[in-house]
Amino acid sequence: MHTVLDSPAARARAIRYLIYYALRDGYLGFQFDCENIHYTYRDKFTAFFREAAREFHRHGLELSAAVVGRLDDTRDSNSPGGYENWSGVYDYAAMGKVADFISGMDYAEHGATADPGPVAGLPWVTAIARYSAANIPPAKVSLGVPFYGMRWETAEPGAPRKWRGGSARYRDAAAAMAGAQPAWDEKESAPHLTFQANGWTTELWYEDARSLGAKMQMARAMGFRGISAWVLGQEDPAFWDSLDVWRVRHPRKLLFAGPLDVRSRRAASELSR
């Protein structure tokens, strides 16, 4: 990615390819999910995004971005994953001006190398959401929520860390509920389980319809566009039933059908205008 950003010609070529595929196949647009970029490339990444937004919108396409959620914009920030090669590259204000919307990846509060805790506790997510709303028009903010959970097991004696962490799905939590009682953390608005597995004490923090609903209520109260989630297939199935009380907007644009060569020629023609 750094190589692309270093070259205006490479940036233009990448944008042109994306527009071509969108026009050929009938996409609404694209979301840029560009990660692990050094913070010193902020101006170049912002220029790339601004250039893409201009060309996308000229062709009637949408452009959004997934950005790492953060609590502030300083190198000593305690935002998730650090600053220099993670959250520091995103210019929230500049990107928010030209994007159709911005998805904040407001997770993981507690990752694999941390001690057990919520993946996205409500107080922590609320703090990130407030920072986002202070820098991006709230109507352009999509609150990023995790569908996944985290599971920690006690490490072997003498290990450098007390816990070994890894990602988990809601189905893992549901399976563990057969032998363990879920607990609800009122402060964090998050469920979790403690149980024994293969002789090791295990803690599993996850998201369910109740915890996700609390975040959705917060997003609505802040005037956000909606939510974005990572990743489909790992969620509590009850989440989808909970959407019955919300107004959900469904895209009306259908993917293009027909012979590939015909769609390709049409896209190339539109792109040349």
C-alpha cells in the first residue's frame, strides 16, 4: 500500500480499476479498508481517498472507509492496536468531508495479548464514538461493532503472559452455555462466561443481541448513520430478529447481469467519458 501511495500515477490507476469493476458489475461503490499504514503517510493516504471520492462521485458511485477507532489523535494514545502503524494514518476530518460515510472499527478493546475483558464494552465504545462525532459529521458515521468474541485460557506455568487469547464466535459461547451460566456485566453492557476446558480456566467475552442493541441505541442517540459489523457468520442469530424494531434501508441497485464482454465494453465506455 505504501508503494501505491507514493506514486500519483499508481493511485490514479488503482482508482480507475475500482471504478471499472463497479461500473461493469453494478456495485454501489467501494469501501476502503486499508490497514497497517504508517502514520507518516497520512497526507498521501488522505490525498488518495480524496482523489478516489472525486472520481467515484463523478461516476455516481459511493465511497466509504473503514477507519480504526481511536480515543484521540496523539502518538501516545491508548487507542486499540497503537498509533504509528495502525490508527494514526486516518485524518478523520478530511476523510469525513468527502466520504459518503465512515465506518469506525470500534474494537477490539481487549485483544489476544490483553487480559480478559469485553471486545467492545459500551463505555469504551461510547468514548470512541464521541471522538468520531467531534471530527466527522455524525450523519456520516457508521458505528463499527464486533460480531465476534474473544476467548482466553490460562497459560502454562512460567509463560510470559497469564492468558492466551484468541477469537471466538457466538456459536462457541452457545456451546459453552451447556455447562456454564452466562454473566452480564452491567457496567460494560457485555456478556461473558467462565468455565473449564481441557483442564484450563477459560474466559469468553462475546456479543449478543442485548449488547449489540445497547450500542445501536447509543448510535441512534448520537445521530449516526447506522452500524457496520465485523464479521458476518459469527453473530448471535437473535441479532437479526432484534432488527425488527429498526428501520433498515436496503439497497435497491441490483448487480448487473448479462455477458461479461458486453458489460466490460459498456464499463470501459462509461469510464472514458
